[in-house]
Amino acid sequence: MTQAHFHRFDDGPALAEALADKVADVLRKAISERGGATLAVSGGSTPKLFFRALARRVLDWGKVTVTLVDERMVAQDNERSNHRFVAAELLTGNAAAAQFLPLYHPADNPDEAARLASKAVSVLKAPFDVVILGMGNDGHTASFFPEGDRLAEAIEPGTPRGVISINAPGAGEPRLTFTFSSLEDARFLVLHVEGQAKFDTLEKAQGDGDEATMPIRAILRRANTPLDIFWAP
């Protein structure tokens, strides 16, 4: 199993501020060393305070490109859109100057949407500077869902970098997600989880078992970059 660094905080606000400080430092270093920085973030309710804290950090946001780890097959104006959530909570204040690359593009089917997304994000230099992952109580991360129709392909290390489509019983809409190979070597790879239920899920995932039943295990076991786990009760 890849060595993980566990960071425990008293509450969500304390976690948000500490994670924002660390991410801002990594982005500043990337801008200084390479002239730009890349940040891939996740949706859901957990990162709201972190997004707001990060948006307040002072750095050259005009040299930062933000994208999504995964997205639902819905338009930006849909309330379930990760794009909509990130635009409202992160791309504000100082961070409004960042460039945003969405994953969803109108298409006839999810596979075509994934192709369009892969083409759009191909301009990003690999690896990502920062990837922020979340995790569901079922052990999914990104859109690597148990019983996903293309889960094995998505988490196979030989699958090329880019975006793939996934359908799964627990996913609701069809999903678009970066592949494992796109995420696992980020310079700063984070799992942001809060609450006792997520802690219990993480403990279970760190035990024996199939990656297909708890796909977060692919990140815990095989990521090239040691995972930094940020958790608060």
C-alpha cells in the first residue's frame, strides 16, 4: 500500500484553512518553477468551506488552471453540476482570475462527451500539481463507482491519461471522470473526508478486499504519489 499521511483536525473550518494554506503553497511553487499551475477538484458538499478559504488566498490566480476530477452528464445550470458548484464556491474573489476547463460538453452520448473532454484537457501538462479527491460511503472516489460499467478500465494503470465515461447504479447520471493514470501521480494528492462514517469507510478500505468493491483502494494501494488524507469529525 502506498504510504499515506494522515492529518486530523478538530473540525471542518480548521481543516479548510489548513488545506487551503497547503494547496496555495503548492500552486505558488508550481507557478514559480514552471510558470503555471494545475488544480483538479471534486464536487459534493464536503469541499465548500475549503473552496471558500482557498479563494481568499493571495497568489497569481491568472496562472492557475482549474478543472474537475469528475462530472455528471448535466449542463452547468443543473443543480447537480460540479461545474456550477465550483463556479459558485471556488471561482470567486481572488480565484475568479483562474482559468476553468470543464469536463462536460454537450454530446449525443457519454462516450462522445468523454472524447470531447479528453481533447479539451489535453492542453494540461502532466502531472497535475494538485488533485483533491473526495470519497463516498460506498468507497468510490472520482467517479470510480462499485459496479461501474467501465470501472476496471478506469482504474487500470495502463489506461491512458484522459477522461472516460462511467455508468453505475450508485452514480445517478452517467459520469465523466479522469482515469486513474491521470490522477495518481499529482504532485500533491489529497483525500478530503469529514465525519465518522467516512472515517469508518476509510478504515475498511485500508483492509483486505477487492478494489472493485471499494475503488478508493486503487488510490490507497497503487498511487504513485503518497496520499495526504485530511479528515475532521
